[in-house]
Amino acid sequence: MKCNLLNSVVALALGALAAYPFAAARAEDNALSASADGAASSANGTISAPPPAPPPVPIGILVDNNLPQGRFVLSITPVFANYSGLLIGTRGVSNEFVVSTVPFFLKPSQKVRIVPQDIAVDIQGVRLRYGVTNDFEVILDTGWVEKALDTRIFKGTAGTTTLADQYPRTSSIVDTILTGVYRIYQDDIQRIQISLGLSFPLGTDDATYNNFLGPKGTRSNIRAFYGMELGTGTFDILPGVIYAGYLGPWSWGLSYRARLPLDYNPLGYKYGNLHEFNGWVGYTWTPGLTTTFRVSGTTQGHIDGFDPLINGPAVPSNPLFYGGQKVELFGGGSIDGKLIGIDNAVILVEAGAPVYQNLNGPQLKKDWQAAARFAFKF
């Protein structure tokens, strides 16, 4: 009798395990894959449905679940952002306050005379992912960036009289990043990935403003301000870690990534160390349709050193007026291409804005950011 009871308990336990939706097999791909790789045959020869693949993480997170060995994903990611309004710490300040009180760092007896009003940033990112093994993939990030500046020139060496506004633009390829991502743990719900990237200084760090109007009314060609350069000029290390999970329709995760310059660039400076923390939660309304909410926090030091050719009496010429802390909130979503008749594709969108900024300033504050991603699997 005891033997029969034990056999019944084991049978019930095995039946419950088979019914659990996440226990059939480990998901080997993100929402770009799903069907044939996970199918399994039951004892009677019927084909069971594969386990659901983890939903895509938000655009602002480095990587989804690792790709299976030999798979490629090519994605295009347009990103748009805007900056306007000046902060010193958390306090907003006016143009008149700045030109009346902030000294030119190379000549403290003189006040700054050039004050940025707005910067629009347009990035066209390109990413190629390749699964080297089922647990290790490499990612190549590159693209093109354009920046448009609205800056106000104040007349002479003192006072608050406006001379003119100018609208210089810069553009270049971005610094290109090669990253390896290794999955160190995964069960039926959770996964942990570590990453290490290296940024190559392919972006322009010596862009020039042609025919730029100075406070004295003369025009000349000058080196673009630090914030309008397109590359750092340095080799940077980018370490990171991602924890992510999903259960039923819910998904969640935490991530950390840093950008650490290895040395000063040939022009004599390097950007401050950048640390970024993210937390997110997602909800899958129907297979292939997921919405996400992400909280991002960043901290970065000011520029160390300086380029002697960035020397005009301008707010963004001061390397100490860069860096600070931000907290931003983002909402987004993803659509599996199969829902709209595009197999092996995923479309993602995300947009958000800061809710807290404490900047080394005066410095333009961030207004908003929006991005989309079109990913195609091969």
C-alpha cells in the first residue's frame, strides 16, 4: 500500500512539472526566435508547444537573452535627444546671470560671453550581434551622429547685451564599441549576464566651427566645444552586468554598466568616468506584444584636462562644466514582427525624460530622449 501511495505522489509531481510553462526547456533566444528550436516530442509522438522566449528588454539595456550559436541579429536604432536651459547643480539660471557672474576659466577676471541655448542630437545607430556559443555573443555598435547647437553671443567683455545667435552643426561616425556578453547563469525564470566592451575612438574629436562670430564682432574658425565633438578620442573600457527574469506575463531586470577611459586623448583631456544603473519591469499583453517601464540613473565626473584650442570665453569651453547626476524615466514597448507580417523581426520603441538632474554647471539640462529599434534575425 505504501508503495502504491509513493508511486501516486511521484506521478502527480511529474505531471505538475510537465504542466509548468517554464520547465520544458531553457529559452535559447529572445523574441526574435521562438518556434522550431524549442519544440519537443512527447512519449506518444505529438509535438508540444515550445516554452515562451523571454520578452525583449528595453532599448536602453545592452542586450537581450544571448543568441544561439551561429545566429546573427542586425539592428538599426535611431535615437533623438534635446538639451536646453541651464542648471548649476539643481538650480536653473538665466543667461544674464551666467554672463554677469561666471568667470572665463582661462581668464578669471573676464566673464563668459558665449552661452549655449539648445542642443539637438540625432544618432543613427547600427548594431550587429553574433552568437559565438549558446552562452557567449559579441556585439558591434557603430553609427552616425549629428549635433545642432543654438548658442547666444553677448557683446563685448561685459554686460548683458545680445550680439547674435549662432547655429553651428557637427557630424561624424560615432566611437565604435566591441562587446562580449557571457551568460553565467540561467534557470527557467532568471538569467545573469556579464559584459566587457572596448570603445575605439573613431568619432571626430577635433571638429571646427567655421566663420564663428565672437563677442567683439569678428569671425574666425574655432575648435568646436567639448559637448559638440562627436567622439571622445580615448580608448574606453565598458564593464557591465545584467540580471533579468520573467514569469508569466511579467518581466523585470537590473543592470549596471560603466564607461572608463584608459588614458587622456592626444588633445590633452579625457571624459569623467560614467556609471549607469537601470531597473525595469515589463508586461506581455499577448505573445509578441510587451510594454516596459525603465528607471535609469547615471553619474559622471567632469572632463579631466583640456584641449588648448577650445579656449573661447564660452560656457561649454570649461571642462569643469561637464558631468553630474541624472535620474530618468522611460516608457517603451516591443512588437514581434510576426504580428504585422514581418517574420524574424522585432520593432522596439522607448521615450522618456529626466526627473532629477544635478549638473556640474552652468550646463544645458537634458529635456527628453526618444529611440526606436528595428532588429532583423539571420
